[in-house]
Amino acid sequence: MSGGVAATAAEPAEIFRSARASGRSTLLEHEVYAVLAAAGFDVPKYVFWPGAPGEGLPGEVKEFLAAVPGDGVVLKIVAPGLLHKSDVGGVAFAPRDPRAVLEEAHRVHADVGRRAPGAARTGLLVLERLVPASGLAGAEALVSFKQDAAFGPVLLFGLGGVLTEWYASLSGGTSTAILRPGEVKQDLEAAVEKSPALKIFFERSRAHAQAPLVLDEVAARLETLSKNLSSFSPDNSSGNPTLEELEVNPLLLTADGRWVAADGKARFSNRRFARSARPLAKIEKLLAPKSAVVFGASARESNPGRIILQNLKASETIVYGHLRAVHPRADTIDGVPCVRSASDLPFPVDLAVVAIPAAGARDAIRDLCAGDLARAIILIPGGFSETGNRALEDDIRAALATSRALPSGGPVLVGGNCLGVVSKHAYNTFFLPQYKLPFHDAPGDHLVAVSQSGAYLVSLTSNLDGIVFPRASISYGNQMDLTAADFLEYFERDPSVRVLAFYVEGFAPLDGARFSAIARRVTASGRHVLVYKAGRTALGAQAARSHTAALAGDWETARALLEGAGAIVAVTLDMFEDYVKIFTMLADRLPAGRRLAVLSNAGFECGAVLDRLYGLTPAVLAPVTRASLQACLPSIAHADNPVDATPMADTAAFVSAADALLRDPGVDALIVSPIPVTPALDDLAPDPSGSHAENIYSPDSLAQELLRLFRETAKPLVVNVDSGRLYDDFVGVLQRGGIPVYRKIDRASRALSALCS
């Protein structure tokens, strides 16, 4: 039996070792108090009453009742794994009278036994009854430490109590801050700046003359807590268990000025993860191979392997005579020599593309690894862990791990369940005929697109064909070997890659933490990391287990930590595509500030864009600019920002207005948004039937004049064309000339805002 003071003397490692030795995967509430006290948090005064209550009070309980302050106490059942004690009658209040405490102890013990018959009742806690600061908004806080599978240790701080999830819903999720250990103060300051809900803790208001908490002190305690728990990660070398989650809800501001942990729970596991290094320099062989072999090309008909073989045959990097196919019977396929197996290759190859079913693919990769016959492997098929076939995947991982002991370091592998790579001016392993997925040259030599989903990469490629063509488009699938962070680290070494766009379905274990660390370095160098993280869904049953899971699921955590590292996170696929386009096409003309000018010929667009500025600010036009606008536009036009030129403005007037805005030193960026249906603008392709005289290829057409302005300015210029298919040619001319075009003005302003960030 122990009191609150004695329990706090134990080191966290001792507490976890003792709990694990007893066969538990959770800490008892008073053990959580001890962990918190070691980090400097206040905890309640308490006494542990083991076993079932008997006929009288134990002596320690009597002593506690005589010494504890206040008029009453709290009784809580101690039952490992029972998360919500109050729901089953496991919490009660009693006056300090020994008889009343004994009576309540019997009732609590019996109620839990009846309402949660599976709970192992190991005793009761008798605690001081905390008196909250009367009427103080923000009196209850949530503090949590969790071990995210991808990002490692994460801290949470926010509004707590029984209304925790309600606060989150009401505030749009901003009532809780997701914080990085080591950067707690910086992250907490940024979160408070953005969130009125969190300001209630740290600023004076009508509710309280003084702020309830001091941000520096809260940040310091959270940093100490994370430091104390850092040796309980899945990659720790101390033999400690992995602390999956520790949650305190609420931390209570009391009437006597303390900030006390009124409740706490923690769960741990034996989950382990061993980091492994990969020979990333060999990604060069993946992107520009000089020799290659294909497994799975049919000699009789077109199949994925044969399409890949044909694509590689047309490669600009593979040396003549250094391409082979593996086939059990054919001597040649499409003029390419065949060998019977990997071991029959006349030379080791830079690239092996494996496009045969899973079991055969496993055997082929074993042969390639054992013989050190490939520098890089693309594993096309699925049928591994994503379908439940973990054994085959484990065999491939084992072969790769064994090969890492070779003098060469073994091959790197992309996949499985992927489309592979399109390397600009090098080769294409997408097993799609070019008449279905053409690749037309376009800007993008400073862009790399990396996608876990091959299908999404195909969609992105098709949508941006002729507008953006990345230097490399990489589909990496199951991450059996190379991961998202591996590709980011490799391209970090190449400063000519300015934009790195990632579509991620799920990070490999702890790969999110590594990705974030690399992204922080990349963005600090002035380059850009764009991320779309799939999986923005509720955690379902997991969310019901704790407030932490409900408030900071995988997606919320990923977004907070990636943005904290400087990455730009798109929350929709439209946003991601828009960002890829604007960062690629305007990479050499980043804005000097966030002052936006807008030119349209429709009043509704001028109003709509002001409602959707996404952090941009309307530029204040210089008097000379307003005078120029008045001189060139119709008298009924609105000659101030945003400029409504009206449908009466012809091409010359509209272009003159755009020119005046671009010349204004107070304008950092410009959106030109013509509604093209007005007859005053020349924005149609020529019509052979002679129904009109417009010609977007004429030097004085709207398209050509806008391209002239674009070439003459260093400022970012974006065009919005909110009209139908009739104007697709107009859009195409502008985009092939280098101007990003959007079809809704709020998408244009949102993309520009991201560029300005």
C-alpha cells in the first residue's frame, strides 16, 4: 500500500518493467501519476487500497483520511484495461467520514463487478477531491503522448474534460494542438496563434483577468515528459516496452492554483521496429539504366511484360545490346535476346523489371539477389501483403536483407504492386500503350512526382499531359524496400530538383518521421515538398478507445507534422494537382509577398475571390495604376482592385489593364480571369466555317497578348477561365505557353496562396 508521495519516487522504466512483469499491457492510474510526477506535473494526493474492501478500513486509508485536505474524497476502481471507469460505476465521491468511505468502497467494487464482469478488480484508489477553479473557462486540459506508427512520438495539448470531442467538433479540430517533441514551444505558439479555442489557456479575456496558464511553463513540462518517455519507442535499444499512448484528461486547474492530473491512463506493447539502411545511390540506376532485363514478357501476345520490354527497347539510356528478356522457351521477343533464367544473364544489369505472378516473382528476386545480378529491381505485380500473402513478401525482404551484406550492397527494389517508373528522356515501365497514355514534352525538369498509387500517377500524368512532364514519375507500391522517405532523401542530394510531389497512402514504420526531417532540410533550402496524404477517415473502433485517437488520428497527425516540417499538404486531389501545376510552371517566379491583384470582366468573380483569398491580401493600387486603368477601361468599369473591366472591355483594353497591374510595385501576383463568352474578347480557335473572325493564334489575340505579358514580367501570373469546353483551345494555348490556368477562381487564388507560402 502506498501514498501519492511515495509512488512518485519510482523511475518510469521501473514502473513499466513492473507492469510488464505482472503480465499487463496498461499502467494503473497511480502508476501514470508516478510517470507524470517524474516530469514535474502535479498529481493528486492518494492512497492505494489493494484487493476487495473488507469489514473495516485499512490503517493507511484511515491515516490518509485524517491528513487529506478538504471535506471529501474520490474513490476509483483499479482494474487493468478498464478505460472508462465512470461508465460502469467505478468512480464515486464520499465525505471524509470513514464509515461513508467504507460504504462507498463496497458499492463501487460491487457495481463494477456487476456492470463489467470481465474486469479484473485489483483494488481502489482513494484520492483527494480536487476543487476546480470556479467558473474559469479552460479549467480542464488534455495532455497526451502517443507513439504514431509512422511519425514516432507525438504530443497533444488542448481543451479537455468530458466535452473534449465536442470542443474539437465545435472548433473544427483546432481545440487540440499536435506537437513535435523537441519543438513543443514553437508548435504550441503557432497553434495558439491560429486557434481561438487554445487562446483561452494563455491569454487574458472577459472570463479571467489573468491567463490560466503560462505557455513557456506548459511547453517545458511537455518537453520534459517527452524526454522522459523517449526510451519507450519501438526502436529503443534499452529493452523497454513501447509506450503506445499515455493520456491525462483532465489536467485540472484547481481553486488553490495547482494544475493537477485528475485522471490518467497508459498502454504499452512489445512492438519493435529495426531500422535498415538501403543503398540509395543505386536509385540512379533505377532512373537512367544502361542495361536491363524483363521477366514476364509474352512471346505470343501483348501483355504488361511485353509492353514494358517494348518501352525499354525504345529507351534513350540503355546501351544497344544490353537488353534481355527472361523466357523459358523463346530465343527472342521483338528482336530482344532471351535467356532462360536470371542466372543465365551474360552480365549484371542496372535494372530488372519483374512482371510475373507473385510466387515466380519471389523466386526471380531471390536469384537476382543471390547472384548480385541487378542494381535496381522494379516489382510490378501485387499478390503480397496487400492481399494477405505475407510469407511471399517476407521471403523477398529476407533476400534483399541478405544481399545487403554483399560488397555491392545488393539491389534496391521498387514495389510490389506498382507501375514502376517513367524517367523523362530515358524509359517507361508503365505497361500502358502510348495511344492510351501519351507523353508530350512539357516543362517539369525540376519536378519529381512520387506516388504510392500507380493509378493516381496515371491520372496525374494524363491530366497534365502537354502542360507538365516530370523529370521522374515513380510508382512505389507496397514499399517492400524503397520508401517515400528514401526517394525524398535521394532527390535532396540533387539541388536541380526544386519541386517534390508525393502521393502517400501510408508511411512505412517510422518513415514519416524520417520524411519530415528530410522535408525540413529541403524546404529550408528554398525548395518545395508537396504532399497528398490519403486515408482521411475516422479511426472507428480505435477512436472510441481514447480521446487521443479521436482527436489525432493518422491523417491529422501526418498533416500537422508534415506542415511543421515545411511541406505543403493538399487536403484534396484537386488541390494537389493545382499545386503541382503552379509550383512547376512558376518555379522561377516566386512572389515577393502576398499582395494579390485580380482582373476580371465579371462582378461575381471579383466578389467571389475576395471571399476565398486563403491568406492573400488585396493589393492597394498606386494612384498611377488607377489612372491607367481609368484611361484604358470603359467608363462603367471598376478601376480599383479587384478590377471589374466589364464585358464591354475588348482585348486591347483588357490586356492594357493587366499590364498596368503587373507594373504596380504594390502588386506581388496577378489573377487574370476573363469570362470568355463576351464578343469583345478574341479567345476562340479559328472556325473554318467562317462563323466568326476570332483566332487565338493571331499575335493580337487575348491568348497571345497574355503570353507576351507573361514573358515580360517576373511576377507570377495565373489565368482563370470559368467557361465550358468551347474554350479548351484557349486554355491549351496559355498553358503550353507556361501560364497556369484554372477553371474556378477560388482554385486559382488557393494555388497562388500556396505558392506565396
